[in-house]
Amino acid sequence: MVKHIKELPVSELEFQMFVLDEIADELQAGNKDVIKLTIGISELEIPEKVLQVFADTIFDYQKTHRVYPQGIPELRQAIADYYNQQYHISTQAENVIVNVGTSSIFRNLFQILCQPGQEILLPKPYYCLYSLSGILAGAKISYYEIDYQKNQINFDSFRSAYDPDKTAVVVLNNPGNPLGNVLTKDEIIEINQIVAGRSFIINDEIYNNTLFYTEYESPLSYLDEFRDVNIVTNAFSKGFRMYTKRVGYAILPDSLIMPMRIVQQHTLLTHDPVNQYGAIAALQDLEAPKELTRIYKSRAEYSYTQLEDTGCDPIKAEGGFYIVLDCDRWVKEKGMEDSKELAVDIARKVHVATVPGTDFGIPNCLRLSFCNDRYNEGIDRLRDYFTS
């Protein structure tokens, strides 16, 4: 019998966010006072009205036993209405598909859209889920650069990397994880003009309700010419604070409705209706994401003022849950291998858990999550570490 396991590059793919989180747990078990700036799960409670819907629904047999592989109709309609009203697009419930977060949606989309030998074009820095999903789909992965000094797409790198004969999917992450960069309307239009409808474009908008300085514009509101190749992915994990409830969704062009329906009929079957009803309630409370955004904007600005000129320089975040520190000079001067070694040293010396940039293709950077009510204290400890 021939046994084969798909080869996964462990050194590249093991999620260091969880490794550092586990180191933090070990330190806490040893009575160390550790501040975690690792996972992007908000410290703010799920809004009370949403919790009440959970409580009411869980005892309602008629609701808890509903089975809809694409998501319950009421939630799909609520998502369509939300996008139509909030972002001035025109979509229908039929174009919305719900899953347990967006991670499985990316995996499914890449497998549906990529033939063997085709390429997936990712931003760099990137969210590491994209890489794993590409590997599982058997695709070649290529990158275009985000200039994180300007927080803009490097279009020379995009034009060089994009191959209309090979690139099946282009991923845009806006606002970006890890950088917190916000793509402009002009940048998105230029990407679409270069692609010219020859590849699918996935717009990962999971942080689109946590912008610090501008209002979000959905590409679906101004890309009529290229609507049939643009996909939107989003979830309730971030601004709506429902991380562990795992409710994600995609807004699909017509050509992808049936392929994704079939995949979810066989691989998802159903998704807990309790969480889906809670998501409907979340869409009725748009103040909750605004409250979170105000707090995280303040933390982003505190990070920038406190850590500037420390040798691990902050890159200004414009939205989202994270800020990145450019520690290239520090890592090289200290003779460290990469940011994994730096993150472990910080955790053990000043008891702040951060995420190595190796998770995102920036090996000499660190990512900090705003999601801790002691965040500013953590920044003060980092400043002490870098300046002592």
C-alpha cells in the first residue's frame, strides 16, 4: 500500500501566533504576569442584545433544528440588506453563502477556482491562511508587495507577478492583516483594470467596519464592469466581537453560487442556527463596531507615539486589529535569527506575548494585537525592553 501525506513546510506554516500564545500560558502557569498581544479576539463582550438572542434561540426547537447548508435564509437576506444599505451595493440573498468563518470559505474557493499548475497571487505581507489554502489546492503561490513605508500597493511588483495565463485568483485584504493598511478606491480600480476580468479577485473585508480615519467603500459599489469576477468575504468575528461563534460569509458572483452550494452541501451540511440568529441581531447594532474602533484607534496611536525611534519602529495602522513593528535593524544588530527568536525573548524578559512576522512573510517584524484591556501597559513594557 502506498501511503502519502501532503508535504507541508512546517517551519513556514506552523502558526507562531499560537506558539507564542502557548508560551504565554506556560509563563502564566509559573505565576508570571503576562500581557497577551497575540490573537485578534476582542476583549469586549458580545453585545447584550446578541447574547439574549443566543439564550432565546437555544431553547427553541424549531430554530435549532433548521438545516441550510448555505446558511439560514433570514441571515443571508440580512447580510444582503446590510451591504445594500451600508455600502450602497445591489446584491441578493441568493449571492450570499454562510460558513463557519471565512477560513473554510477561502479553502473552498481556492479548490474550486484553481486548476493544477495555476497560481494564486497574494499580498505580501499576507495572512497565512491564504498560503495554506493555496497549498491544499495544489496551486503555485506568488506575491505582490505592499510598501509598508507608504502603506500602498507596489504596482510594479503586482504587474510583474500577475500572469493572465496562470493567475487564477488575486487576493486583496482591506484593511490588511497584519499591517492595518487601507487600500484606496483608486488602487482597487487599478488592480481590476490590470486583471481586466481574466482572474477572480477575492476582497477580504473582515476588518471593513474598523477603519480609523475613513469610511469604507465596498468595491462592489463601483466595479460594475468587473462585478462577475469580484468576490467579497467577511465575518462577524472582528468588529461584531463574535470570534468563537464562527459565522463568516461570502458575496459571490452568479457563476459561483452553484459550485459553492454543492461544496457546502457535502462538507458543511449545516451550521449552528443559534449563532446565525445571533449574527442577524448583530447587524442591527452598528454602534458596537464603532465603539471597538474608537478604542483600537487610540491604542494604535499610543503604540506609534511610544515605540517610535526605539529600534523596532511601528508602521502606522489605518484600521483593523493590529500594528506591525519593523524590527529589521534590531534583529540584525542583536544577531538574532528572525522575529521568532525576538518574540520569545520579549515574552520571557518582559512578559509580553507578540506574534512573529514569520507568520506573514515579514520575518524581521512583530505583530501586536490591540485586543487586550491592558494593551497600553504592554506597550510600555515593550518600550522598556527596546530602550533598556
